[in-house]
Amino acid sequence: MALRYFQAKPITSAEDADHGIVALVEANTALGFPIDDTAEQVRTLIESQDPTLRVSLMKDPAIEPLQDALRSGALIIMPLAGREIGNPYFQTPGPLYHMLVVRGFTGDGYAITNDPGTKRGKEFVYRWQTLLDANHDWNGGDVGNGERVVVVVGK
């Protein structure tokens, strides 16, 4: 989603999204990465697909710096312990590990996301604190103890 946004190539259909995912899985495999990527691996994958983008990791993220990044035009890819975010549209019990894109925020404490985990994920809102509490990077399966880090992507 982040790559397509910055390339000004909207996702036009489910088939289009599927083709994009397949292409990224192939690129990910070519880099030697597993299916479940760490934030660092996502950074490397994005840079391999579009070296014009600025991609960085923000460790121990907090609301204000995340909002500042969004104000500057960046998107945030947030790795999460998926079962901790409480999305009512996830199939029970929910994903162990999950990533979503934070695209904006409201004035009353919500992050606006595009969440690929559900058909109702476009502009889905979560409380900032819910996302920060669930923010954990992949670490081989013990996600709840994974590092707190996000991927910031911008032009």
C-alpha cells in the first residue's frame, strides 16, 4: 500500500492488489527473507522496490513523533501483535503478527489506518494507545516480546 501510494498507482481492484502482493512476495523471496518480515526487512524490501523513497525505522515510537511524520507527508507501517489490537472484523482469534499502514490521525486520539487484515480496513480507526501498546516487531514467533519499532516511509 505504501509503495503504491508514493508511486501514485492506486489499487484498483482485489485482483490488482493480489498481483501487487505476489510481486512483493517474489521480491521478498529474492532478498532471502521469510514470509514474516521484521521492520528492518520491510525497510530493505521497500528500498529495493523504490530507491527514491526515504525509509527509516523509528524505535520506541510515541504519538507526537508519529503525528509529526504524518504531517510531513509520510506513511507509517506498524508491526503489531495482531491479537492485541481488538479489531472486531478479524477472524477469531486474529493474527499473531500483523502490519498495517497508518495514514493519518484525528484530533481526538485516533490513528487512521489502512488495515489489510479485513475487507473493512480502509480508513479504519484505532486509538493511538491501542496501536502503541500492541506495537511489537517479528522476532521468530514471540511477538508480544518483540521490539517496539515502526517503518516511516516518505518522499
